[in-house]
Amino acid sequence: MARKDKGHYGEKHPGVSIKKEVAEALKKKKVDGAMTCPLAFQAARELNLTPAEIGQAIDLLEIPLSKCQLGLFGYSPVSRIIQPAESVAEDLEAAIRSAMSDGRLPCAAVFQIAADFKLAKIRVSSACEKLKIKISACQLGAF
């Protein structure tokens, strides 16, 4: 389902500007008018910026984000592609639960757990779905 409040992303950042070279680099990375999550993270590495700074720049450029690496948003024809895992290994569940903050698992923790367990990020996200644990604090600022 499409968001009703699409656009106007820059309004989240009043008084903030974007460097010309950052804007140009991000515009070149757009795919079908949007910025995929993996490309946004790639841009952060290439430009030596944090994912949050890239997310803010993307907002200021009014570029929608797509293809969340956790499967939570940005896919067509449905927005979410994440499905609950059939089962969750005890050690993975323990890692997820120990990384939770305020009853949710931050996006950055999903990335770290995936790296630690040598899993695809979406597999950790699927485990969270199975455990009914919400993921919060998108590193790019989408949610």
C-alpha cells in the first residue's frame, strides 16, 4: 500500500542544506526515480558520510527510498516483502533480544547481527517477524 504522505521529505529538515557534490553523486545513483537502500549505503561509504547524513540528503533532494534491505518497505506491487521465518535458532533469538532497545530492534543492530551470524540482513528481519519484534530506527531515517 502506498503512503498517503509521499513527498515533502525535506520538510523533516528545516534550515539544512546539502553540498553540491553530495547532491550530484546521489542523483546519479537513482534508479527509476528512487534510491535503493543498498545504493544509499554505498553512497555513504563512497562519500565518507553516515547513513543518517545520506538519508537526510536524500530527503532534501525529495528522492524516495526503495528496496529496504530488511524487506520492510519499497517493493512493488506490495510495499513489504518480509515474511516470518519458519523457525529461529536459539543463539540468533538471544542475540536479537539482547540488542533490543525500548522493546524494538534498531536497524543498525539488524545489520550487526547479520554480520556476526554471516546471514543476509533479511534473514534477521524474518526472524524478528517470527518473534513479533518490531524493527526501529532506520539508519537512513525512513522510519
